[in-house]
Amino acid sequence: MTSETNPSVRTRFFDTKIEFLKGVGPQKAALLNQELNIFTFGDLIQHYPFRHEDRSVFHKISALNEQMPAAQIKGRLREWTIVGEGGKKRLVGQFVDGTGLIELVWFQSIAWYEKYLRPNADYIVYGKPLLFGGRWSITHPEIEPLTQENASGGYWQPIYPLTEKLRRKFVDSKAISKMMRSLLEISRAHIRETLPETLVQKYRLVSKADALWHFHLPQSQQWLHQAQRRLKFEELFYNQFRLIKNKLLHKTEFPGLVFNKTLLVKEFYEQHLPFTLTNAQIRVLHEIHEDLKTGRQMNRLLQGDVGSGKTIVAFISMLFALDNDAQACLMAPTEILTDQHCQGLKKFADLLGVNIGKLTGSTKKKEREQIHKELLNGTLHIIVGTHALIEDVVRFKNLGLCIIDEQHRFGVAQRAKLWAKNEHINPHMLVMTATPIPRTLAMTLYGDLDISAINELPAGRKPIKTVHRYDAHRTSVFGFLKEEIAKGRQIYMVYPLIEESEKMDLKDLMDGYESVSRSFPGVPLSILHGKMKSQDKDFEMARFVRGETKIMVATTVIEVGVNVPNASVMVIENAERFGLSQLHQLRGRVGRGAEQSYCILMTDYKISKETKLRIDTMCRTNDGFEIAEVDLQLRGPGDISGTQQSGLMDLLVANLAQDGEILKAARASAEDILTSDPDLLQPVHQPIRVHLENLRKEETNWSRIS
């Protein structure tokens, strides 16, 4: 019986302790345990390189240029000498290849190199060439003796994640590669295929064994590409398989209240709705209602760009619950946003005789006790609140719908506490975000949810005009602001810091407030930042909402949800210090009314190429989904809101900013298999079944592959 049919053979082999690998031993094993969490053969084979360096070509010294990121040269170390003393002490070698001379310089580990290097011996060196004073040099090059095996080059060097301690102990990428070669040479018979032959053939994937070999030890760029493609597909396939399986399981095993009565909804829509819903809002409401009628718990994500009208969709969704003798709650991340939601929804609720309440950390004890009582006896129909809603003391008579706004600001445990507020049946869940999510991220972060998107702005909204201005243009910018104030408009001015930082030359909030005060004499100002007491924030915000102040000087505390239709200009100071998503969210605070609105991005003249792309993107488009795609390309998935707690960063090979097509193919394949053979009973799907069984056992870190 081979390891292909007996998973225990594979298990025993890859559970072998790393110290038993040829060339490792107890001391090196202890280092790998401590620094890289590599304990077994399985851990090592999954310690993937994060990039590869082209070592297939040798460059001549006479052909070097400073644009080269690195160069590989073979030649002779003619001699070396020790130069300088103390901190300036360095070892300098004279390296020649028959076409020229280059200096090799080491500032560290000099004593080791003194013993290691042999004058007039042949070596291969690799590093970044620099021209200084007419002489070429490489600082801290990699160097190895020239042998028959390496003389022809012709390979790609994997670069592995390492630590400084490992480097000091001379465990570098080449040392890891040597260990990996030893492991791969003895492990091929134990590497089991984890994908069905149908998928391997359909997508022309190399075998798992070939993929591991050529990802760690590629002989050509073509083989490296094929290995990466195979490992990325497998990783994303199992990622999507798990999410889709959970989604299907949720639909079959989690009952939900049936909301099929629509009396309140019809009354509101026909008699009280003050505007016409967009086609996108109508489509999303239809998707939500279809979920609510099934008798299964709804688990839906609602994406909507800033100003797209998610709040009215949320309110009508709540009416579906009220129509069917259930209660609804809406949880928001801040008191400012909670206040705004409550005020906005109350004017609609009052028209229908619906009782709505608000619960935050600032709610007075007596009022809080009354709210608790009314929620429990069912006379309070809708509650809007912050984290205060998930306190144990908050109980409902019959909670039927939970809506979470800006859901990425809440942890999984916090959301789960809200779901548990109905002891008898799971309340329906609608999570909302005003942060557009790229499609690849949505599939991976929220692949177990149904997703709706409002991708259309309400009629009559004019696109916000966004412009880039340098600090030198401040006088003309302030002149424009005065014109807008004269028209009765209001203005936001946003700063990245509250107090001056010695490390960064930024306009801080307090300095900005004083500057604005001097430039706009007689114009009433508000100030808002995160270090203010809650009641002071509320006071300042309320003054601005009522129009008593004309300029709001603030930090990004006003980023989410604040709605003042009369505010027509958003000035963002030091715009180079904000990410694309944050710039877009800030811009969304204006353009809420019928008048033309503007966003002015202020920067210094010295901005990076990446910053210029961010600024240009903001000036070119108001489409949050397009902006999100650019943001993903610039920052990668690791920095996008909400991903750190999602498990997304467990991906070892795939890059969602680059591998969208592979992800789509992997998801489609997982959906097809789960639709046709959900229990994986067909013989062709045995590799998936065996692989999942081994994952569940969690025998080794092998499970991290998906």
C-alpha cells in the first residue's frame, strides 16, 4: 500500500521532527523551532519563499549599471584588507572577472570572513552594485566558492522569511534551500495529491509533488510560474470550499423566523416614503425579503458606497420584522453614528407609530432601566445602540433582525453575542459596510455570506468634484471657502493629528484651528477629535448640524456616518498621509444634499509616486468600488480593513491583489463539486475527502495549506 492510498504513511513522515533531517541536528532544530515555528518535516516544506531572485545569468563587471536591482558575478577574489577602526572598521576585497574590478565590503562578521575568504580563490558574488567615486562596490554581498555545480548558474534562488538571529547564526535563504533539497529528495513518495484529477486536467495543473519541488527549487521561471499557479489554486480552492460548505450548511441547518406579512412595509412605501428608491435599493430589498420568507436564518452582507442609501434599506428591513411580531436592533460603532441613525430613523418610525429607542454608554441609568423593561415586554420595537446592546442585561421579547453597521469595526465575538439575544431561534443578520470591498476580497472574507450591493446613488445627487492643491495654493483655497460660506454652505477641514509630532512635519489639529480662526474672523467654528469627552463631541457636532457653526475642524472621527446635507466642502490637510479608502470615506461626508459639493486634497509639493496615484485616483473617480480595487493593488490585502481578524492572512502563497482569476476558477470549482457531490462520495473526489479528514485531525501544520 502506497502513501497515496494510506494517509497515515504521509502523516508519520511529515510529523518527523526536523532535527532528524540530514544537515540539521538538535542545535539548528532548536533555532528553527524558536525563530520560525518549524518543528517537523511538514512545517519545513510549507515554509514558502516570499520571492525568488534570478541567479540564471552572470553579469560582467564592465557591463554593470546602477539600475540593476542586483547582479551575480563570477570571478577571483584577488586580495582583501581590513580598513578603518571602531565603528568604521570594514573588510574590503578586490574582486576581478577579467573585464573589470569591483570592491566587496563587509561591516559585520568581519572575523568570520577573515577565516572564510581565501585570496586568489574563485567565487560567485551576488548583491546590489553601486558606483561611487568612479569605482564599483557591493556592500555585504552573498559569496560562495565557485564549483562545477554552480559554475553554469541557471537557477532561481528562493528568498525565505528569516529572523536576524538566524542570519547571525548563518542560517540564511541558501541554508534553508539546502535543507529543503534534502527534504524534497526523500519526501516525493509521501506527497499525496490533494486535488481531483478532473481539476488537475481541466486547469492543466502540475502535480502537488512537482509544485512543491519547483516552488522551492525552480530551475526556470516557467517552472516557477507553474508551481506557484498550482499551489495558489489549491490554497484558494480549499479556502473557498470551506466557506461555501459553511454557507450551504447555514442555509439547511439554521432555522429563522418567517417574515411574510408586509402591512407596515406597504404603508410606509405607499404613504410616507419621501423620495423614490433607486433600482439598486429595490433590488437589494427584494433579495433581503426573499431571505426573510424562507424560514432559514438570513446571513447577508450589504455593501453600499457612501451616500448610496443603506439606512433606508435597513429601516424597511426592520419593518419586515415588525410586521411579523418581532423586534429589530441596529448596532453602530460610535455614539455619533448611533445618534445620527436614531434621529434619522425616528422621523420615519413616528409616522408609523413605531416605538424606537437608543442605548449607548452615555444613556442615563433610569432611562437605561426603562429601555431594558420595554425591550423585554416587547413594547420597544426598534433599538439603535453601540456596544451597549451586547451587554448581558439587554434582553428582548422576540429579536428577529440584527443589523450591524460598519461591521468591520466589531469583532466576531461581539457579533456572536448579539446573535444570541434570541434564546429560541437565530435572529436574521444583516451586516452593512460603507467601505466598498474588492470582489476578490469579498469572495474570501465573506464567501460564506450572501452579498448585496447598492451600486447606484440616489437621483439628484451631483458627483463631488475633487481637486488636488499644494500648500502654496492655500490663499486661493481659503478664498473659495469664503465664497461657499457666503452662499450659506458649511465646511469640513480634516487633519491627520491632534497634537504636533516631532517626527512628522504635519499640520496638527490645534495649529490648524488657530490658523483657520485667523483666516476666517467672525466665522463660528466647531472642533472635533477623538480625545474629547463624549458630551463635548455631541455638543460640537450638534452645533454644526444645526448650522450654528460654519467650519468643522476635525480629525478622522467624522470619517464614518456623519450626515450634514448643508456641508458642501471637504478640505483634507496632508492628504498624502491618508489611505485611499479613508480619503474616499472622508469625501463621503459631503455631497449629501442637492448642491454641488467639493473635496480639496491639500499636500506638500514633495509626494511619492504612490501618493500621486492615490491623489489622481481620487480626482478621477467617485466610484468606491473602483477606488477599492486600486487600494487593494497598492496596499495588498493585509492592510485592508477587517482582514486581520478574518483568517485571510493565513494564505501562504496566494495574493488576492494579483490572483483574482485563480480565485474565481477555484471558487467556481468548489461550487460545482459541492452542488453535484456535497458529501464527496464519488471516487474522483476522494483526494478532497482524505485531505479534509487530515485537516480536521490537525496532526501537523500541514493544515495551514488551506
